[in-house]
Amino acid sequence: MDMSLAWVVSRRNLHDEGFGACQRVRILALAHFADNEASRERIRALFHSPLGVYVSQAQREGCELRLEFDTASEDLAFTLRTLKRVLPEARVDGIAPRVFAHRVGARGAS
């Protein structure tokens, strides 16, 4: 799995990066498989694992699987470790704070 867990080691580092204690985090991941059957088996295993509850979007196109996870910032390290264990072919494409449009609008009105 192509990712670095070094910056998620401590909650203080998460806070320094802009991830507050109660903030939601969006993780984008991509996995390539040798054939369609392998991708079907892996997505089945993913949804039957503890990580399945964090999947907010999954899209399978042939041998490629695109995933989006929505998790609390304090669950980020668990999510990445579990993703590495359940879906070792996955590559994390991005980790960013989850921004809700209705909250951004409310802040601007204040």
C-alpha cells in the first residue's frame, strides 16, 4: 500500500495538519486487480470487514476499484491499518478534512 502513516502517529500531528478532534476525514483509495473475479472477491471481503462501515462510496469498473471512506479523525490510523490488511493492493490517493456544504454556508453567515 502506497501511503505514509508517519504523520498520523499522534493526535497532536493531526491537529497541526488541520484535523480537529471531532472532524470527519475523507480518504480516497484506488486498487487495480488482475481480473474481474479478484476485484469482486476483494470488495466482498472489504464490506464484510470492520472497514466496511466507513465506505461512503465504492465504484468498480472492470479490474479497478475506487473507494471513498468517511471516518472520524481519531479513527484515521485504524482505517489506514485495516485498509492495508484487508485490501493490500489499494493505494491511498488522498486524505482531506470532510467539508459539509451546509456548515460552510452557516459559518459565512455569522
